[in-house]
Amino acid sequence: WHKALECYRLMMPVHGAEPNTITCSALINTLGKSKQCDKAFEVFAEMQKRDIPANIFTYSALVSACAKAKRYERAMEVFEDLVNNHPEIEVDQITYSAAISACVQGRRSDKAIEIFNLMTSHGIKANTITFNSVLSACEKCADGQRAVDTFNRMRAERVSVDRVTFSALIGALDRCGEYEKALEYYQSMRLCGVTPDAAT
């Protein structure tokens, strides 16, 4: 990320190249992956000062940066700003998934499901990764009932389940003391075509 930031700073003075939405979004993404959340927001602030328009990739990178840095509240601020104040930007599955991942870090299964429902209400079909993110939030919160409801919804919508699905579901039930249910779902793994591994 040091090199990426250095290249960005040298664009204008050395090469006479104006930063644009693509270069700024790429830098925010790089900083986010390196858990440099504050620096990512500095670049975003510079974009606003220079009137460089943000797009869905910019916002996705910012929300993801917050999730990786475990900054739940700030992730929600960015996500809600996007949804409420930028109707010109179409929110995609990547952004919703990043917001749900932030809910996992914030231990907010209720918010994860709220965002998940918002996503599906806009006609975006959930996949295994998105469902698993919601289940992970349920596990972190010891929310066994929401985990079971989410799993049942996966099955009803014929979304593929995998080991991650069962690990999160069993973990959620374990944390809230539902040991018999946890064992039932463990035993049902093979019926769903999933082979248990050491983790499960």
C-alpha cells in the first residue's frame, strides 16, 4: 500500500496525470485490503474536494475497508449514505456482501439480516457466500434461531450449502447452548451432500 500511495501522490507533479474515479477507487481498495481504513477515507475526502465522482466500486471498497478494520459503525455510515443519498448509483451484490461482512465484525446479526433482506427486495439473488456471511454474523452473536431461519431459507431457495454453512450454523447453536440441534444439523450434513471435515 505504501507504493500505491506513493504512485498516487506522484501522478500530478511528475506525470501531469489527473486522478480520476478509477485510480482513486483502486487506491481505496488497496488501502482497505491492507487495513489502512483511515488512509482510505483520506483519499475519499480528497475525491470529494476535487469533485471526483464516486461510483459503486468506490463505495464497495470503502465498506470493505471498514469491515477489514472492524469498523462496523463507520461501514454502516458509508452504506446508509450510499443507499439513502445516491439513487444514481445502483448498489450491487458486492457492496451488500461487504456491508454484511461488516455486520459480522460488529456482531450484529439483526443488521446483517436487515441488509440481506434489503438486497433481495431489490431483486438481487443471494448466493452461498452471502448466506454464509449472514450465518457467520449469527454465529458471532450466538443467535441460533436466526441461524436456523437463515439455513432453512437457503434450502427453500435451493442455494447450495457447504462446510462453511454448517460450521457457522453449528457454531451459532453451540454458542447459545442448543447442543442437540447442533448435533442434528451435523448429522444431516451428508444428506445435503456435504462431507464433514476436522473443523465441523
